[in-house]
Amino acid sequence: MNVLVAVASRHGATWEIGAAITSVLAARGHRADLQEPAQVSTLAGYDAAVVGSAVYLTSLLPDARDLVERLGTELAARPLWLFASGLASPTSGARTTSELAALGERLGARDNRLFRGRLERAGLSFAERVAAAGVLNREGDHRDFSAIERWASTIADELEQVRVERARATA
Ligand SMILES: Cc1cc2nc3c(=O)[nH]c(=O)nc-3n(C[C@H](O)[C@H](O)[C@H](O)COP(=O)(O)O)c2cc1C
């Protein structure tokens, strides 16, 4: 199956989560393309999609939201998975989780996940340090690549099922 993995990231941490998902899908025999959402103008040629975004100020990044606005119909017509990555406090985490769930429901996504991210104070601009005040005490790399790879593996399983069902339907 041809899978689009579209990931909005500002400082690279979420992009690397997308790269890990892409590697698992490729290792399981799927053709997975990791792309920035702004580079995606159509889903033609893709059988399925995974859309991910870093969380900033309790929300998905504008590029991810814009992708969903532009190509929502095409995304909804395919097996779709959503993820976000942040370092939320329980309150802002709840907001992100409900944003993801609402998006998932609207697009008929098969699953959505909120993963823990990475924050490196040294890489932030002054404005970002001020904006990130609520999460700066969570500095560090909290990404759980085992959990991410397990999730990607469940996506690969479901894609395989879809492939088999489609092959049966056309036989
Ligand atoms: C300015 C700023 C605001 C942030 N706001 C949130 C937030 O509201 N909720 C959250 O869970 N994480 C927040 N984070 C943490 C980021 O989501 C986390 O560092 C993420 O892994 C960054 O991903 P990226 O490297 O792909 O941009 C914020 C980080 C920064 C720098």
C-alpha cells in the first residue's frame, strides 16, 4: 500500500516520530512517503495516510490544520491515522486530546494518539521560551519510540488487512 505520512513539526521532534512510523511501514512492505503538509497538494496515488503534528499552545500546528481543511475529503476517503506530540500538562493535554478526537471523528480516522515530545530550551527563540513557560519544566526528550513503533505496527497490520480485502474484492 502507498501511504502518505504528513508531519508538521517546528523543531524536528515530531518529524522524527513521523520518520520512525515511516520506517516501520516500509519494513512491513508498504511504500511510505514522509512529507511536510505544505508540500502535499493531493492524495492521488496514496491508499492511506497518517497525519501528525507537534502541539503548540494547546493546538495542532497551522500546517496540519490547513492540510485537513484543504484535503479533508481526500483524507476522509482513505484509511487514516492521526497523531500529535507534545509535553502537555493534564489540562492542555485534555484540550489537545479532544481536538484530535474531534478531528478523528470528522475524518473517520481509524485511530488517534497523543505521544510525548521533546523540548530543548537551547533551540528556542526568546519568544518561544516565553510562550513555552508552562511546559519549560518538562525540558528533555520524552519520546517513547517503542510505543510509537508499536502503534505504527498496528497501522501496518490494518493496512495489510485492507490490502487483502481489496484483493479479494477484485478477484
Ligand atoms: C512555544 C511552545 C509552546 C508549546 N506548547 C505546548 C502545549 O500547549 N501543549 C503541549 O503538549 N506541548 C507544548 N509544547 C511542547 C511541544 O509540543 C514539544 O516540545 C514538541 O515535541 C515539539 O515538537 P517539534 O520539535 O516537532 O516542533 C510547546 C513547546 C513550545 C516551544
